[in-house]
Amino acid sequence: MGKIAILVGIGIAVAFVMWWKAPDRKGRVTAQKISIQELHALAHQEGLPIQHFEDESLVFTAQEEVKK
């Protein structure tokens, strides 16, 4: 029983050292930046609801009567 515990302990220690020395852990880990164009392409805007409205920029209201 004691030999098994020693072997398990050595195995855990070796695994930890190998994980610690892995090349992907060295250096500073930074996230890659995504461009605005890529964000726009990933948005899937075809599923968004569309709200239609009329152009009322040239709608004139009746003028009020001028009281004398």
C-alpha cells in the first residue's frame, strides 16, 4: 500500500512539473483582438426584427388661424 502511494505521488509531481514547464504557459497570455468588421460579420443580423416607419420629414401641418 505504501509503494502505491509513493508511485501516485511521484506521478502527480511529474504531471505538475510537465504542466508547469509547458511552452504555452511561458510568456504573457493575451487575447487576440477582433476587428469591427469581424464583429459585424458574426452578428447574424438577418434574424433581427425590422421596424418599418414612414418618412415624415416633408409633412406640413395646417397653419393656425391668426386672430385679429
